[in-house]
Amino acid sequence: MGNEIRALAGDYPGFDFLYTDIDELDITDPLKVDAFFRENQPRAVINCAAYTAVDKAESDEPTAYLINAKAVENLSKSAAGIDALMVHISTDYVFDGNSPVPYNETDLTNPQSAYGRSKLAGEEAVRNNAGKGIILRTSWLYSAFGNNFVKTMMRYGSERDELKVVFDQVGTPTYARDLAGTILDIIPSALQNSGTELFHYSNEGVASWYDFAKTIMALAGIECQIKPILTKNYPLPAPRPCFSVLNKSKIKEIYKIEIPYWCDSVKHCIQRLQYEV
Ligand SMILES: NC(=O)c1ccc[n+]([C@@H]2O[C@H](COP(=O)([O-])OP(=O)(O)OC[C@H]3O[C@@H](n4cnc5c(N)ncnc54)[C@H](OP(=O)(O)O)[C@@H]3O)[C@@H](O)[C@H]2O)c1
């Protein structure tokens, strides 16, 4: 996510960007976060850092909370101290997946995994500590950078004749570049906010992981058979919501944004991976 913001920065000449990773600023250290903010005086802070190892979090919940909740409290408090906007990314995994219709921001949360619980605690940390904040819940994030489903499928698909992918978890893939652009577009107006607003953001449309994998193979021109399987036949430590489609009406109405269809964005990402990155 952070790399996609960096990749888009050239399109926003009105902003000065300052990037940090754990080497420059460990966000679990409240004193360092506060000193860094006071020294650099950002007007907005975009927290792309997180503990995202969903399965590992089941056996390492304290570390997931440290990064996904306590560090978010540190950032939110220090952002409030310099009157900066706190932009935070959360997840569809705060829901249990039992809804028959896309989730609204006002729907009851009920995380089923340690990761989901730690991310929900992070949302609370923003709400309780940021002077002005935006929380964007997103789902199934992928990009041209780092490790993610698109890159993993392209790699495995080139090495194997057949892959088994679950078809009974339904959600929406989200291209981190699209989310990055939306964040940068809405910041000028969000700077005027007071309090914290919660939004849902994913690409448009709906898919299972099986559909997502089939689409990746077709768009990348990779000859690999994708076979649908049930989640119960691919057991993992952390339970995932079987349905986590997000309703994006609120962000579209308030900020007048158009969101790309998920297949179009996967195509864009694969083209970058094949020809640019
Ligand atoms: N990936 C998804 O499918 C998905 C879905 C929904 C929501 N989200 C949310 O979207 C956001 C971005 O996710 P992502 O996939 O871009 O995550 P990511 O690729 O795992 O990147 C997270 C980054 O946080 C850094 N980090 C970890 N601990 C840190 C610390 N103490 N101080 C400073 N940096 C630290 C990591 O550094 P190291 O690499 O050095 O550890 C890594 O660069 C997260 O909030 C995530 O919860 C993700």
C-alpha cells in the first residue's frame, strides 16, 4: 500500500511526501513517533503499516495488537498533538461474514480472527485518540509491490499445471493503486474535518478467490488449470469471513469518486508487472 502511494506521488505535485519504514520510524515506539511528528509537522499521516500475517497472528496475537492497535494509538495521539489528519487502513476481516448483503459502515462488527480483532482495536484507537481521522476499510488488497495474491498466483501458475483455489469465500479484490489515488484525492477536503469518519472502499464487483485466480491466469496469459475447492478442504489457522463484500455508497456519495471494476484493475496491475515493474 505504501509503495503504491509512493508510485503515485508524482501525480500530486501540490503535496510534499515523507516516507518512513520501520528502520526510520518504529511506530510501536510512542516517544519516537511523537518526536518525528513534532520535527516534521505533517498535515496528514497515512498509516500503511500493519501486522498482516493473518494466520501467524493466531499464535502471536500480542504482536498483532502491538502493531495494529497500540502503534495506531501512538500515531493517532501524536497526529492529534500537531493537528494532523490521521488516515488509517482497516479490513473486511472485522466482519464475521454472515451477512447476505454487502456490509455498510454501520453494520455490527464481529471479527473471527486474531488479526481481525487487532484491526478492530486499531479502529477504536483512531476513534478515541485522533483529533481528525479517516478509517478506510478495504478488502483483498493487491498491488505491483510486495507479496500478494496476484503475484503469488502468477508465480505458482507459471510453475504448476494445476492450482486449487477456494470458491466459497466471496469478496472484492482491491487494487492498492486505486485506494492510494482515492486517499490522496480526498485528503485536501478531509483536512477540514473534525472527528473520525469510517468508510468502506474496495473495487467494484464481486468475486470468489477462485474467480480472482481464474481472471489472473486469463489476463496474464498463463496456462494453468484452476480447480475450485471448499474452504474446509484448505484449512488454515485463521478463519476468514465467507462473505465480506463492502458497500461503498458512502465514500462514493461524499467524495464523488468513481471506483474501477475489479477485473479492469487486475488487468492494469498485471500489465505493470509484465511490462513496467
Ligand atoms: N493485504 C490485504 O489483503 C489487506 C486487506 C484488507 C486490509 N489491509 C490493510 O491494508 C493496510 C496495508 O496492507 P499491506 O498489504 O500493504 O501490508 P504489508 O504489505 O504487510 O505492509 C505492511 C508494512 O508495515 C510495516 N511495519 C510493520 N511493523 C512496523 C512497525 N513497527 N513500524 C513501522 N512499520 C512497520 C512492514 O514492514 P516490514 O515489511 O519490514 O515488516 C510493512 O512494510 C494494512 O493496514 C492492512 O491491515 C490489507
